[in-house]
Amino acid sequence: MTKTANILNGKEIAAKHLERISKELAALHPSGAPLALATIQIGDVHDTKLYANAIGNLLKKLEIRHVSLSFPETIQEKALREE
């Protein structure tokens, strides 16, 4: 049996998913109330910055407000809670 590879168009697939998700979000909030998501980064690790940026870019496409907060690795839990 011969297997063939399928070439996927990632941008097209992503656009379809974004459209579907946007419609689902609109149905969840018919009042048009704004949605928001916060990411909290403790420390200065490059990979987590990239991840937070990717989340921010996706949320921008979905018109969801993104709040990104960064704190030094030395922050104490009490100080973080007060923020």
C-alpha cells in the first residue's frame, strides 16, 4: 500500500478556526460585553515571553483584550497578590 502526503495550508486552516471561534465567542456574549485575558509572567525567561506574545497576537485577532503583567523572579507572593 502506498501512502501519500497531504500538504496543508496552515494559514487557511487558522483563518477558518479563527472565524469559527469568533462566531462562538459572539454567541456566548450577545450583549457585546468585552472579554479579557491576563497573563502573568514571573521571572525573565525568553520562551515564556514568546508564549505570552503569541497569546496576545491571537487574542488581538479575536478582539479580546489582553493584559500582560511581568514581575521579577524575586517577587514575594504577598507583593504579587497586592498587584
